[in-house]
Amino acid sequence: MDIINAYRELGSYRAAAKLCGTTHKTVRRVVERQLGAPRPERPRRPRGTDVVADLIAERVERTQGRISAKRLLVAARAVGFEGSDRSFRRAVAEAKAAQRRRRQFRPWLPSPGGFLVIDWAEERPFSLFCAILPWSRWRFVRFASDRRRETVLALLAECFEEAGGVPAVVLSDRMAGLRATTVANLVVPHPDYVRFALRYGFRPDFCEAADPQSKGVVEHLVGYAQADLLVPEGPFATLAEANQAAVVWCAEVNDRRHSEIAAVPAERLEREREAMRPLPSLRPPLRQGELRKVDRLGCVRFGSARYSVPHALVGKQVELLATGGEVVIAHGGREVARHPLVAPGEVSLRDEHYGGPARPPARAVRPRSQAERSFLALGEIAERYLRAAAAAGTQRLASELAAIVALEPAYGRDTLVAALERAYAFHRFRAVDVRAILEAGQSLPRPQPAGEPLTLELPQVEQRPLAAYALEALQ
């Protein structure tokens, strides 16, 4: 307003600009805008990314905005783009934003008994399993210690029991435990999941990858359970305590009026149960753990670690379940072993599985020549002497043994055995050493065991009384 008043009083752009402390161009632009004159459009400056604009739009549209600028830059460089990486990333981001604005959503109209949507949420130290029937908004929440396939199937079976029926389709994301592989973006369910679905009579379905909008109803349940169940209660000490709180929470929220459907989910479930398939009369047997085959060492491999089982189960299938920091091994529905959970690469063994504690490896002495047989015939000391000499690295040991055996006719077996005992005690493993001991005879003192007092056989000498050394006696 100061600029406009100054221009009206002075009638000049430059005079009004000098009075207001600005430029005459600014005064002219403000006055023209006030008078309603159309603002001239600035011509668009060409961008360096214009040469690849069509390529960016085509790739973003084909991949539904999932392609990264880093991967697309390689193709852009190949067709002649010479600009900076930063300007290219900005152009790709603008194309992705425009593609997202073009995507249209419409409300999902679920039918009674048509779908059950399931999902996992990571909550330390347990995982949170959430399931919801979209038509009645009936919710099922449980905690689990892992996300293995057996755990998911067991929770699904419990959910069907609580609901009192089976829906036509079970919708989930691409859970690792439920899928076997992915071919051409199509998920192939695991055979165990297929057998489970056939027994209960539902069709397994999987969402598009990285597309949470396709199962937003269960995503909302996950956030609701995390905010309303976990925050007030805090961390649970045990899995049983957590599931007990989950059962109470589900009963409360299912008996409360839902704002979206303006009805109570538990009451609406009664009508939806009429459209659901009945539960099978014979429930499918569910394994609680993983199946492993016992190897010939009497061990099973689980989590990159090894655990021992009774040796009678070698070659058979056993079932392993990790719970509470332990690995429980069962066979035929009966527990056969229990180990503490060890780190990958380690081994947990039970002595009773191998008939007792571990024994050191035995290397049997098997004589082959006549000299060796004659030497070992000297008794137990000969074998101990031979093992010690071999461990000490005695050179030409075979010839040394033959030379020791040749001493027996001259000195006798008993004397030679005694000389071997002495040579063994002093770690003398040559024939000349044994010969020297034999020639010295038995008068030499024998080595005493460690810790015992040393006894020496001293010669007897004449004893004189102390009075013989008196001064009078010497005179």
C-alpha cells in the first residue's frame, strides 16, 4: 500500500521507488498487479532432462513408480543424457509424484464370509499376529515367539476356531513361511500351506509386493493393537502372559461399537458366520517344530548348530522346537532330548546319548616285524616305552628296538625290564642308554616319584664318640 500511495502522489515509478527504498521495476509490477493487468508469463527455460523426459515417464509408468533413479540413469546415459545426477533424480521424483497422483482408489466392499486378512507386527521380544474379518470388523490378535510356517498355521487354526467358521479367502502379504517361491511376480504357496487350505476349505491369496494399500484394513488393526494393547500394558514377561492380555483385549474391542460400520463386531460376526464355511470335523495335524534327519554321528542340525540325540534314532526323522532358550527334540510324539540353545557353528552333546563321557582316542599298537613282537613281549613297560619313544621323535626306532631285544640273552628278562623302567623314567630311548644302565648294575639309586622324600643307600662308616675329640685325648 505504501508503494501504491507513493505512485499516486508522485506519478512516477522511479520517484515512488526512491521514496519507498526499492526499484522502479518493483513499483511497476505492484502497480500493474493492483490495476488488474495480466502478469506476463515467463517462458519456460529448457532443462537438461528434457531429452529423456519421455524415457523417464515411460519407465515410471511401466514400473508403477518403483524403479529407482540410480537404475534408470544407466539407460538415460545410453540415449545421450549428459546432465548431473542431481537434476536427473529431481526429474524422476517429479515423474513418480505425478504417477502417484494419477492412481485412483475406490472403497473396498467386502462380502460376508469372503475374506480374512492377516499380517505380522514386530514387537520385542515377541511377534504380534493380527487377523481381521473385513465385513464384520471382528479382530483376532495373538503373540508368538517366531514367524515360522508351523506357527502361522497354528494361529490360523486358532483364529478359525474363535470365529466359528472358515472364510472363502485368506489374504496375506508375501510371508516367507507361507510362500515356496515367486514366478513372474506370482506367489507359489508352500505345499504345507496348500494342504492346510484344502483341509479347511479356503483359498490362499497374496497381496502385491510393497503395496500396503491392498491390505490397509489389517495395517490399521496392527497400529491399533500396538497403541492400545502394548502401550498401556508395557512389555510382557512371558508369552503366556502376553497371549492372556491379547485374549482380554480382543474380547473388549469386539464387543465395542465400531465407528466404520456403526455396529458391534461380535454381533455382526453372528450373521457373518452363516456365510462362512463350517469347520472340518477332523482337524489337520499341525507340527510344532521343524523336521530333521539324524545323521550317522547321532546329531541333528538346527540353526547352523548341532544337537545330539539317542544313537538309536540314527537315520530317523525327529521334530525340533526352539522355545524358551532351549531346543526340544521329539520323536513319535515323545520328547527324546532337550538342549540349551547354542550359537551357530557350536555343538551341544549329551554323554548319555553316547554311552558315557568322551574317551581319548586310542591308537592301538600292532607289531609287524619279529623284533617288534619280541620287544612288546617284555610287558606293559615295553608298550609305554615304545609310545614315549615315538612321541619324542626317536630316529631309527625300529633298529633301536631290535638292539634292545638283543640284550635279553646276556642280562635276562627281569634285568632288562628293570633297565627299561629306569630308561623310561629318565626319557632315554636309545639302545646304548639301556646298555649303560645294564652295565652300571642295580647299585645305582632308582628315581623316586615326585613328591616323595629321596632315599639314598650310603656306606656304613666307623663311629667315634665325642669324648675322643677332647683336648686331653688329643694330647
